[in-house]
Amino acid sequence: MAPTPDRQISNMPEEVELPRSNGELVFEAPWEGRAFGLAVALNEGGAYEWSEFVSQLSREIKADPSEEKAYYEKWLSGLAGLAVKKGLISEEELSRRTHEYETGERNDDDH
Amino acid sequence: MSGHHDDGHTHEQNEAELRTKALESLLVEKGIVSTDVIDDVVRAYEQDIGPMNGAKVVARAWTDPDYRERLLKDGTMAIAELGFQGAQGSEIVVLENTPETHNMVVCTLCSCYPWPILGLPPTWYKSEAYRSRAVIQPRAVLSEFGLELDESVEVRVWDSNSDVRYMVLPERPEGTEAMSEEELVGLVKRDSMIGVAKIPSPAPAV
């Protein structure tokens, strides 16, 4: 069953608004779409309320007033932070796994 | 083992990309989320999102013969005219489907895809089955997509890589002569721009 786009996700508050071009969502790279899907899927699975994610994201955005980082980098930081906060993963295992992908120790690359 | 990353299929593996992968893999491993659900979510949100850019390119080419010519000659440039970019410096080559020639696109090594104009690749595009069979048995694959081509039609399969990405310019369906460019945009679906589907004629207006 395909989920239908949720209005609270399609229409986020202005300060955390999803990047769009001509009304369409814009992903600068495939991983951004993946990070997007992951956050939405976790919410749908009941891991957290969407509002909790929004406030986490909003914090990341406010911490970067000069907008040096791309939107989805902040999205990802917010998501990882929330996953740790909710006890879904630990920061340590995330760093370790990231390192494994970086060194090629782990590779299930299919993009 | 990342050996295939050195043969022209180089991808930028930045920190955020790696962390996203790591996060997904941990959450999937713990059974908190499944890859299929993420796929479904992305699909639902991108459905009428990504492919729109490609559809605009196609509709313009159908209605403006000069544009069509420029598009087939230099896809990257012509697509940039409409404000869309290629992926990280890769070229976009546009292939025209005609009654005699049918083009379809695959990436046999990974899943290189013209995502700035077509959005994120569909799950099947990344599947081992499609990647391996598109080249060997293109007609069988097309028929699984519901597309039966006459024996006389030549099928050409194009293997994408990080330098060149392909997009198919599908045939304009019959019965659309009176439609405006904007109306035509709505007819163009993603699969037709990958070359695994044709665009059906619209139902006649009542």
C-alpha cells in the first residue's frame, strides 16, 4: 500500500520548508531523497511525532544562520539526533557504520 | 569492495551520503524501518515531482521543432535552456523513439540515472534483474512492462554511466494534435522517458 503524501509533511512551516522548485520537491542528490524518505518512514512507523522532527530540524537550521550547509545536511543531522534521542541507535554505532562505508569495509552500494 | 567505482562510475561519496546510508542500514538491521517502506515513501512523494522536469522537456520538443533539433543535438544544453541541470557534470543525451527505433535506458553497473530531470530512480531500475536482463533480453523485459514491439522495430539499449546519462524522447501519441504544451506535459510519464513504456493516446474528449 503506497502512502499518500501527508499535508503536514508537504506543507512544513516556513522556516523549515522543504526545498522546492516550481512547486516540486528538489533533491540535489539521491541520498537527499533517501534521507527524506527515511525521516517520513520513521514517523509513519510511529518512531516519533512529525512535530518532534520539525523542532529538531528547526534547531539545526537556526544553528546555521549563514546557510553554509545544504538543507538536507541539516535534515540528516536533525534526523540522526532524533534517532539517538529516541534510543533507536547510538551516536557511536552510527559513526562506526559510517566509517565502515567510508573505508569500503561495508558496501551494499547499488546507486 | 568498491572496485567498480574506479571505472567511470565514480560517485561523490560525501560524508552526508555515507551517514545516510549508515543510518538507514542500522535502522533496517534493527527492524525499525524497512527498505521497502522507504522506497514507497520516496515514490509517493516524488511521483508527480521529479519526472515533471523531463515531461516539460518532452512537451517542448513535441511542440517546437527547433527545440527538438537542439535537444537531440545537445541534450545538456537544450535541457539547461529550460533551467534544468545535469547531474554533477554529467552530460545528458536524448534519444528519440520513432516507429522504427525504440530506445531504452539501463545502468548495468549501478544505477546512474538522469535524476535532475527524472527524479529519483524507481526501485526496479536499481534491481539486479533489470540491470542484467535489459541488455540481454530487452524485448522480454519490455513485454513484462506491458510493451510489445513489432519484430520490425529495432531496439537499442543504452548503458548509462557517470559521464553520460540518457533520456528517451518518447513518440507523441496520436490524437494530441490539438493539445497545448502544458496539457502535453501531463501526458508524459516517467517510464516513457526511460524507454520501458509508450505514451498512450489520451481518451477522446467528451
